Amino acid sequence: MSSFKNVEDSRTKYVGNFIRESDFLVVLTGAGVSAESGIPTFRGADGLWRKYSPHQLATYEAFMKNPNLVWEWYSWRREKIKSAEPNPAHISIAKLEKVKEKFWLITQNVDGLHRKAGSQKIIEFHGNIWKEKCISCDFKRESYEIYKDELPKCPNCKNLLRPDVVWFGEPIDPDILHMSFDLVKGADCVLVVGTSGVVYPFAGLIEFSIKSRKKVVEINLEPTPFSDLCYISLQGKAGEILPQILNYIVQ
């Protein structure tokens, strides 16, 4: 009888082999990847800030009602992220991009750690916490400031700047949405890493991939609504599983 470890080794080897042989790989990532770098998740036990939930803070209405409070939260998040480093999952995904000629990464994460790890073919589906945009005009900028007192203002129209991220109740940029679905449509293998699979329309990329009968591999700490529907679902830390898979790809 094979040991549990041998069974898991054979599954990671199998995944590594068909990823290596795939023509077009798309990787979808969520907060579980960044959690291994010490960044709190929205839905975990450490996902709350003070007495507020993200649903009370990450909305346009909340920002207009109390921009100081919302910027205080985002400044706290920036401080957490600034000291974080990419973990083996981020690094493995960046290496996959180098060995796969046709590759794209689509992430829910706004922390920029994938870019820090070296990923370049990347779509930040929900925006980037290090970018800001005006609430009134088209002004946008990259900023690594931690705001303590004075809030950032637009240099053009003098109105408030907000984090350039997608808040609850806001639509995804149509160009990003269409490009993401086009990429998934063209892929023959989709690797889903560290996402709960409950936030739409991002979860729709997973759903579409499964319905299109693509080889969908899921890596997550816990089962998701898609686990039983995936080609293979591996339960565990992405930072441990992805380097193992990579070993069978880069030989």
C-alpha cells in the first residue's frame, strides 16, 4: 500500500508533467498566496481591522463618509505589505512564467508581491494598493506614501485621491474583465492558487474554465466550491506545493 506522502508526490509529479506539456498556462491567484507572506486576509481570523470589517471600509460610500478612516486602514495595510516579502509560491509562479512561452497570471491580490517576485505577464484584477486615483478627474499615480495626517489630494483638480483598487459594489474595469476571460478561454491549463472561489466575477474565471473542460488544478488550504469539479485539487500551502510541482517542470 502506498503511503499518503507517496500518493501526494505522485499527484504533484502528474500536475508538473501536464503543466510542462501544456500549450498555454493561466494562473489565477487569491489572498491565500499572500497570507503565506504574513499579509492578513479578508476572510481569515486575522482579517479584521479594529472593530470594522472590510465591507464597512472598502466601499465608495464609506470613503465619502469618512475618508480619514478609510485611508487610515489602507495606510495600515500598506505598512503591513511594505515589510512583506514574496514567498515560495510567488517565486514559483514567477519561474513558471520564464519556462512557459504562453503564460499569464491573473491575481485578485492588490499587494504587488507578484511583481516584486518577478512576474511580468500579470493582470491585477482588483487593482493595486500602491496606486491612487482622483475621485473626480482621470488623474492616477503610483505612490508608496503612508498617510498619517493630511490626506492625498489630486494635483490637477484638488479633490481627494483614493486607493486605485476595486471596492465592494464597484465593477471590474471592462477591459480587464474582457482580457481576463479571453486569456482563460485560450488556455488549455488553468492553475488556481489560494482563492476561496466565492468572489465574483473572479470566481467566474474558474467556473468558465471548468465548464470549458480545461485542465483546472486547484491548490488551497481548504476545500472550495470548485474543489470537487477541478481536474485535480491539492490541499495544502501553496508555498510548499508549488515548488514541488516546479521541480517536475524545470528538469
